Amino acid sequence: MEELTFGRFIKEKRMALGFSLTEMGAKLGCSAPYLSGMENGKENPADDMVKKISKHLKLNHDDLSRRVEAFRKQNIKGLKAIPSEQVDGVVAFYKTCIQKGISTKDAAEILKERI
């Protein structure tokens, strides 16, 4: 039997406990759209969020962390498959940001706004 992805796993656990996205988001200190993004594989949770999810969904933290790591590895594998000509523009953008003293975090936010 195939193991559930991180997002599908937490969605099923949340629903089994009877929490809506809004209710669970409030418990976790995040928005319902962000939680939905995690459940649908569009958001990569930070370690502190994984701890909160483990606590509120009564899950084993190590198991959940393993699922998150598998999710991250899958994303990295997908990114490595992007043709280099598509990556070159992003690399140039980041180099420009670094030269202008813009943090990588701010650069990432700028890119998110343009997507």
C-alpha cells in the first residue's frame, strides 16, 4: 500500500478529528489558505509548524518530520529536472538582488508576487 503524502496525511487526520481548515488554522496560528496549501502540496511547512501540527493532530513528530522530508526531497528532485534555460533567468535575478543588497527572503517574496 502506498504511503500517504504529508499533505494528504495531515488532511485526513484533521478531518478525522472533525476540524475545519479555519479551526485547525486557528490552533496552528496560520491561515486556512496556508493550511490548505500544505494539504495540497503547495506549501512546505517550517519545522516549528510541523511541531504544532504534530501536537494538535496528536501525531508522532518523527513520523510527520519524515513525511515532510520526503516531500522536500520530491520537490528538490522536481526542481533539478527543470531545463537550465528556464533556471538561468531566476539565477540572474538572484545575483542582481545580492548585488543590490536585497535579502534572499525578500527576493523570494518578489518572485512569489510575480508568479
